Amino acid sequence: MKTDVIAQVKKTILDSIEKNIKQSNFQIKIIPEIILLTPKNKSHGDLSTNIAMQLSRELKLKPLDIAHFIVDNLNIKDSIIGEVEMVRPGFINFCLKENWLYQVIDEIREKGEDYGKVNLGKGKKIQVEFVSVNPTGPLHVGHGKCAAVGDALSNILKAAGYKVEKEYYINDQGRQIDLLGQSVQVRYNNLLGERMEFPADGYKGEYIVDIAKEVIEKFQDKYKDRDDQESREFFKEFTLKNILEGIKEDLKNFGVEFDAWFSESSLYKQNKLQEVIELLQQKGFLYKEKGALWLKTTVFGDEKDRVVIRKNSIPTYFASDIAYHQDKYQRGFEKIIDIWGADHHGYIQRMKAAVQALGYPEDSLGVLIVQFVTLIRDGKEVGMSTRGGEFITLRDLIKEVGKDVARYFFLMRSHDSHTEFDLDVAKSQSMENPVYYIQYAYARICSIIKKAEQAGVKMDKSKVIKLQLLNQEEEFELIKKLSSLKEVIKKSALTWKPHFLTTYLYDLASSFHKYYTVHRIITEDEELTRARLILIDCTRIVLFNSLKILGVSVPESM
RNA sequence: GCGCCCGUAGCUCAAUAGGAUAGAGCAACGGAUUUCUAAUCCGUAGGUUGGGGGUUCAAUUCCCUUCGGGCGCGCCA
């Protein structure tokens, strides 16, 4: 089994440095974590550490002197490590012999679809809950960004060795749902010529009328001019089901599949809410005031205490959420990630407080805030107000630009910065569009491999490949890029930022395109051709694995 | 008023868990194709990282302050 070359070299170096420091006369309490990273400037070597500078303050010595001591006593017997040098402030840089790059190729060939996986999570159970839009209307583009981020992050965490479950929480309960049912009921009656007053804060969207029309199609005037319990229940359920199906379908078309759909009303049916209130009562975090029941969230740093049961004895949304989160922990998740839109950020503190009141550590719950999306058309902002009439749903967006482009655009920037989504760029099949740029690299590789096969050069595992023939600058660059996938996955998983992977993919595609332009893959020299084919096939594998994580498809021809 | 996020090239954004000369794309200008897909590649130009302090050997990154933009501050969800 080919193992991770870089990881091995790192270990060798780290062990030696650490041993070295320990054996010295240095008076240090705790040795800081020694970090080896890849310098952006290649004249600084393949790996670099800043440990000498980190130690300099405590030791009151010049960083360069410390670096000298470390390097002089370095005992590294790894054939792959070449030169070691010290530079200005106190960096220690390691140059590796070119051999290591060929080992990367071997590793990729051997691991194939598993290349890029790391065991950071060690099987830890983690839940990612996202989208969770109230089922009172269709998904809009902002929800699409949450969906893309949540889905990609889940895939990244899986690749990083966590056991991940994706969940959607359905608020299928309470006043808003009653109101939703009523809205359709009134529209239904209106369509049938009945005069019935529309609820004051009812849902006014056109989709409500569409649902009413569907009721007519299926049930004609069966519920006409009725306002009894049965008809109300009927409209509520019909509408809920209808909208939820739409949401599920939209998400499916967007490439997002959830492992679980969790219904709020199930919490009530199973008495979970009552249980959690009693638990909090026992723990002494609840008190009565002004006829309502309050949770002492201020104990855990919230601005003010929050109501869980209203004066009218109806629980708040917050109460359901507490019960819901308790249920998550009871299902054995060690870590919970909630992904919310930016308009909910004010909710983080109270949710974290609730989790702590339940007895779980603060950082067991992580909340990821996804900033808003602005759509641009013809250089102008597209109004997103529901009333404005220009409202664009996720479904519209997918229809207009396609799933791949939509997903990529949502993932190419950091989730905590606003996304400016230019529809014209997204639709252009040109170099402006980064999605095509990356997919094109993949298609190009597939095309070359096919061509080589037709010419009789097949990638044969049994043949000995002379990887040493890969000695061009562009080839080294490309292999180095290939080697850094694992670091990228690791970083994305630790910071919960999928955009690191997106950026990486673009760079990788760029390295390949450059290589392609300068060198021919299929040459007169069969051995060279074989070596180069292996290289681009490895590139294909890495592109494939990364695009799969992002949920963007891989076309073999374009 | 209080809290959170953001401010980097003309525009949209990056910047490895504080690191070395702040990088891409678009737009502008100039080049490359008898070649495995030009949806590509190369070059030029473009910056006081909003302003001002501080911490550090080292700050776009951390702290304080100020300005500008977004969002949130219900017994709504």
C-alpha cells in the first residue's frame, strides 16, 4: 500500500526537531505545535517551518541562532529529503528530491477514488442540518446557497473521515401552518365564486392560488363553502404535502439528498417537548414571570432570557428547537452543525445557551451563517422581494443556468461573504465561466486518453512506467498540485469552508491547461507517452474526486 | 442605541490556524493555433489591504478606535 509521502516526510522532520529541542538546554515549558507548511514561493523549498521564531521569545535568543541549533543537530535519514536551509528571520526550509513527486503519482493510481480522503474525523458522528425552510413556500436562491454549502460541507466532512448525516428540519406545525392552510382554503373558495375573506397575514403568493387550483382539479367543489374542522385539516395537510414535495423535488434536481427529514410535529406527538421542559425545570433553568415560562439563557451569555412557553400556554418556536436539539444529541451525534441564513444570526447565542443548559458543551453545536445572495442581470440587481414580481426561485435559477453552474457559483466564494451571482456570466459558455474551465480540463483529458487508446497506447497497469521521464517544469507543478488535495480537504473540514476546495480545483485545472499548451501528451516516444498519460489520468482522478465532493458533474466531452 | 458579518486592483473575489515579494478571473492593451478540443495559453498595466492607533521578529489576518455597507435585536417563525 502506497502511503502518503508528504505525511511520512513531515513525521520524520517533526520527530527529529522535537527530539532535538527536548535534548537541548532550552528552558521551555511547552513546545508549541511544530507546523510544516508548503511555502507559496517555490524558492523557499517544499516544506517550511517557523518553529525557531516561535521559540525565540521564550528563549530570548535570536531566531536564526535557534534555527542553527535545530538544523545542526537534525538527524533525518530519509532519502527523500534533500537540502535544508535557513533564511532570514528564522525560517527553516526543506527541499525534497524529485522522487517524492513520483510517489505521489503511485499513491493516486493506487487509491483512485479514495485519493484525497483523510482520517481527521476518526469516525466521529456529526450531523449537518441545513436548508430547513418553513414549508410555506418555494425555495429561493438564498436557500440554494445554503443547500450547496451544506451538501458540499457534508461531503467534505465525509472525505475527512467523519460519519455524517444530513438532515432537514420541517416546521410543519403551529400558527404559520394554520395560516397557510387557510390561505389556500380562501383562494379555493374564491376560485369557486365564494366570497370569503383572506386572512390578515395570510400567504399571498401566486403559488397559493396554484395549489387551490389543484384542489379543484382533484376534489372539485367537495370543500366549497365549508369552514369546519375537517376541511381545515384537509387544506392544511394538502398544502403542506404539496409544498414539501416541491421542495424535495427542487433539492433533488439540485443534487441534494438528505438522510433524514425531521418533522417538528413529531416532537409533539412523542411528548419530547414536555420532556425537555421538565428536564430544564429540574436543572433549575426555568422560571415564571408575567404568566410565561422563561429560560435563563443569560446564564450562558445571552443578552436576555427567552420565553419558552407563552402566557397563552403555547410553546414558542424556540421551545421546539430546544427539544429538537436534545433529540439530536440523544441520537448520538457528538457534533452538530446548523447552517442558517444570515437573518438568523441573532439566534445563535440563545441556541447555544439552550444546549449548555441541557448539559452539552458549548462547542458541540456549531452554527454556520450563510450570507445573502444578490442576483445580477444586465449589470443590475434583480429585486428579490416577493411582491416585486421579479422573485426568482431556486427552480427558476436551475432552469436558467443549470445545476452545475448554480452549485459552483454558490461554492466559489467564502460562505460568509455576500454572493453576487451574475446571471449573464453564469450563462456564458466562455472563459469567463469557471465551471466550464474546470469541466473542460476534465473533458480534455478524457479525450486525449481516448485518442491514445485509438492509437494503440493503452494504460496498462502491468507495464512498467518510467515516471522519471516526467521531468518538465509544468509536470512538477502539476504533480505538486495533485499532492495537495489532502491538505485542502483537511483545511476545508476544519474550517467548514468548502470554497477552499473550489479555489483549489480552479488552480488544478489551470495547471493542467498550462501543461497541455506547452507539452504534447501523445508523442513519438511510447515510453514518454505512457508516463504522460499516467500523469493526466491522475489529474483526471483528482478532478473527478473534487468535483464529486462539490456535487458538480464531470462531462467526458464538451 | 446594542450585537453579528463584511470593507483588498476599475469590477467580482482569493490569500494556507499570524509568515517570506498580497494573488486569480473579468474589463484594457499586446501576443500564441500546419498540434491530443482555442470553452485554452503567454505577456503588459493595475494596490498606502477604508482611515488611525496597538500587540509581534512578522498583521490583509489578532486587539482598540473611527468611517462606510449588510443583517439582526418579539410571549413571530
